[in-house]
Amino acid sequence: MITIGMDYYPEQWDESLWEADIAEMADLGVNVVRIGEFAWCRMEPSDGLFEFEWLDEVIKKIASHGMQIILGTPTNCPPMWLIDSHPEILQCERDGRRTYPGIRGHRCQTNPVFRNYAERIIREMASRYGGNSDIFAWQIDNEIESNHCTCPSCTAKFQNYLKRKYGTVVKLNRAWGTIVWSGEFTDFKQIHPLTTMPVNKSDWFNPAFILDCERFASESTAEYTAFQANIIREYDPDARITTNSCFGDRFQDFREQFSSLDVASYDNYPAAVVPEDPEEFYSNAFALDFVRSFKRREKKFWIMEELAGPMGCWGPVRPALEPGMIEGYALQAVAHGADLVSFFRWRTASSGAEMFCHGLLDHNGRKNRRYLELKHLIGRLKNYPDLEKTEIKSEAAILYSADAEYSFRSQKSDDFKYWTQLRLFHETAVNLGVNVDIIRPDDSFDGYRVLILPAYFVTDPSFAQRAAAFAENGGTVVVTTRSGVKDIHGNCIMFRDLPVGFTELCGCHVEESDAVGTTARQSVRTKEGYVFRAGSWCDIVVTDNAEVLAEYQGKYYAGAPAITRNRYGEGYAYYIGTVGEKAMYRFYLHELFFQAGVRMTDTFPEGVEAVTRTGDGKAYTFIFNNSPKRKIFEYGSGKLDMKPLEMKIVETMDES
Ligand code: GLA
């Protein structure tokens, strides 16, 4: 069974409401209630005085209604008495100023004083509730963002990180190439985390330095997460531990963060206004597949917060949810691998910054339209009791590199975004009904037929060798522009042709590149005579062994190869030297999926996606209409007619 959860903040409500709230959640069909994440000041109202009786009572009530609990550690919001006595536990901003108390997520993840207090409250909780069979799982903190704090504690930690990594400043200087602009360090103490300079000069920083800043921030967040998980495990070795992720600015390497946790999870807030822009149709599908990659590919994930009402906190108050949104988006999460979906939140807050960030119930507390829709969804899921036993098996994989992500944050060319490069391939695959995994450079390629490497910018030579071996043994590899550009320190590679490491595999090299951005129109003409708009970045390709699939049509390099294919061993390598319109990706993915023997469906119209979960001899194909328009199309031997945000689940025998 897919587990249904509800986010609940009992500390925000008069206790006379608890019993009825909990009984109504059980009546709705909720299985787990997620509590605790922001309640530190009620758990420890003053230094060392712990009050858990209220939480005991809530847990008992939830259990008495046959539900379990996801218990959050409250470290996201240190209580005011702690900030008052130790203001140094607050994070520092880019300019070194401390954040203002009274908001949240403003604790410094590394500060030793904060760590002591955090450890103490987690020990209190874990010794009290660890091993309690009513606890379904633990959630660490809340939406832990990458540690970009600039306080003295983080500065010292950053310097130690660099010492560990490079040993001496001489080696660091060499690795970073600090000779440019007289930037050679003579002591690690001279190096401060990024952001102590005015923001508008941030493009002036050495990209190799920025890359290590981002890596440090990520590692430090992973270490904070593991610190909490290890304490809980001391008391409850079998605990299932997760943390709810979100994609903020400059986010961390989630694979690294989740390595100490048991389950990946995510806060799923898709666009509450169905996008008219086809560019956005598949953004949520990509986010969900990305979350599935946080643990290795056979793992699935949970949703800790699922959209249940109109938003209205971090931006303007948003429109009402369209009918079908709650059900459609929740099923989309299940389609992409969620086994648990917990809705945010039971009741809308009446005070605080989120009083217009709606939960399931509005302020009037009535069982409204959204409540009835969720009830319908829970009823519908009962028809699929075996879903949890199924998994997503993919024959295609798209490589995600955290180093590429970090590096493109600081050195942008006009109109070139790393995620967009991944998404162009991803959306084409899901629109063809092809399951696709997002993988990391050190993941195994077993089971895949097609490996797509969009903008693999910071290149590890051993990865390039593995990709070549994959093609040699019959796989299809797709390499794109902006690959093989930098070494692992983030510096450009000298005296080699681009894409460095992949030229032999691709049977071609790049002679010159034209970062056209949006300034010039460019197009490519395929050997079959089709013309696709292209632009953003154009590599002028020279073939060594490869066959030319498409040529540029404009500028001084009209007639030069843009897209090539090389037979390599038993397999193929494609080089896509530019960024094209969607139809171009569809054209080539259709061809290469067919050639590689990947099964697909080519009748889904724009905006429709399909993902298949298989297991126990059964296959469940989830077909979802992401668009704001009704879609009617051929499917199998019949026709499907789908409303916006409608999900159809087609059950068949597993023939894979
Ligand atoms: C995040 C947080 C929640 C809440 C929602 C509302 O996901 O985890 O506590 O603030 O946003 O948008």
C-alpha cells in the first residue's frame, strides 16, 4: 500500500482540538502523522528543562487511532532563550551579518555551541521515543539547505577542509591556479568562505575556489545530517531516518547528504497554476526523478510535504488549487517512485508568516472540496494494494554531476542552464513513455542501454573511460556540448581537443565554439532534410571517424557538422554540439531509443508523460497530463481522453 501521511503541528493548536483532529485524520484514511519539526521551545522551554508530556499525549492519541508517527527533530528553530544566551549560533549572511532571530532555518549547522544543544535535545527525544513501535520514521531538521554560512566556526571548518584536501597552500595554489591576479595564499587562514566580498563582484572570484566552496558547503551539510542520524541510531538502531529536501539556491549534493540516511524524501510543491508554457510542463517530473536519484537507483522515496492548498508564504498569495490538482500531483509523485505521500498540512495556520499558506482545511475548519478530493484519492489508491512492491526499472539514464551544477552557477553563458540541458533529454524520454534514471558519475551502468551525458563539464577521466567501455559493449552514449571542458579542480584542460576524454569515443572534436546565446538565430539541418532551431551554444565540430547527422545553417560556419554519430565497438556514440528546440531531441532520442531496443510509445501529445512501475509480474503505467489542455490521443488499441492534471493508471502484465 502507498502510505498516506498528514503534517500536523499540535503545538500550534489548543489541546482541546487534538482528539478531534486526529480522529478525523484517521477517518480520512491517513496512516502516518508527521509532527515535531518546529516545536523545540515547547519541548525545552528553558535551558535543560524538558517537557515531553504533551508530545507523549499526542503520540498516544495518534496511535490509539491506528496511525503511526513521523517524528521530526526540532533543530531548525532554536528557542529564543538559546539565541539570547548564545547569539553566535545564528548563521552569518554573505556580508558577515548575523541573521535575525524569530525566523527559521537560521541556525549555523557547524557552530559547536549549537551542536551541543542540538545533541542534547535529540538525545532526550531518541531515548524517550527510540524503539517505540508507534514511531514509523524520524525526520531530521527541516529542509536543510547547503551550508553557506560565513561565521567564524564555518570559516575555520572551511580552512580545515582545504588543509585536509591539499595539505599545503602551495599545492592549493597550484590546484586553484591562484597566480592569476596575484591571488597566491601563504597561509590557510587567509582563505574565507565565498561571499565576504560584495555580491556584484562575485563573478570575479576564481571558479576553482568557488567549486571548493560549494563542495565544502555540501559536505558540511551532509556531516550535519549524519551527526543527527548517528545520535538517533544510538538509541534506535533500526530507525528509519530521512530529511525533507527542497531545491533552494545553491543547493547541496543530495546524494552525499542522503548517504547517511535510510530514505530519500522531498517536499513536493508543483506549480499551483498549471503552466501554459510548454517549457515548464515537465519540470515536476524531472524534480521527482531527480529525488529518486538521491539514494542509489533501486531506491524509492517519500514525500514529506505534498501540496494540499493554495500557497502564500514565500511569495504572493497564490490562486486556489484547480480541481484534480491534489490527486493528480500526488499520483505523479507515486508514479515516479514515492511510496509515501504526506500532505502539508492538516489545518491552515492562524498566525505566523504562513497564515495564508493553506493546508488541507481552511481557517473555517470545514471539510472542503480539497478534503473530498484527498478522500477520493485515498479510496482510489486502495485499488492498487501492490504498488509499494513495484519499482521503476529504467533502460535509459541521464548523468547528473554536482560539480557541473556548481561550476555553471558561477560561469554562465547567455541562455545556457545546466538543469535545462538535463531536462531537454528527460522530458523527451518521459513524453515517449521511457523510464529514465538520473545517475551520478560513480553509479554503475548495469541494466542501461542508453547513457546520456548532458554538459558533463567537470570531467573525471575515469568516468570518460567507463562511458567508452559502455559503448564498446553495445551501449549508446550521448555526449553533448560543454562536456569534457574542465579538470576536477575546475580549471580548463590544456592542449587537448574538446570534448576532452570523449573525442575518440565520439569520433569527432570541436574546432571552435560560438556562445550565441539568444543573440543570433541558428539552425541545423539533418541529413534527412529536417530543420530544427538551435542556439545558445554551438560547437563547430570536425569529424574524425564519425558520421555527420546534422549541419549548421547559419553564420560563417554554415555547413559545419553540429551533430554526429560514431560506431564504437558494438555500440554508438552521439555528439550533440548545440542546444536545439524540443523537436530536435525528440527526433534523435526516438532514433536512438529504437536503435538501442528501448521500448517506447510515440503517441503521447505534448504535455503528457508516462512512467511505469513494475513488480510481482505486474506493470502499472501512469499516464499524466501535465498541461492545462484536454488531450485526446491513441494509446494501445484505443484512445485516451485526458483532462488537465488527470492521471490514468493502466495495469498490465509485466513483459520486461
Ligand atoms: C516548506 C517547509 C514547510 C512550509 C512549506 C510552505 O516546504 O518545510 O514548513 O513552510 O514550505 O511552503
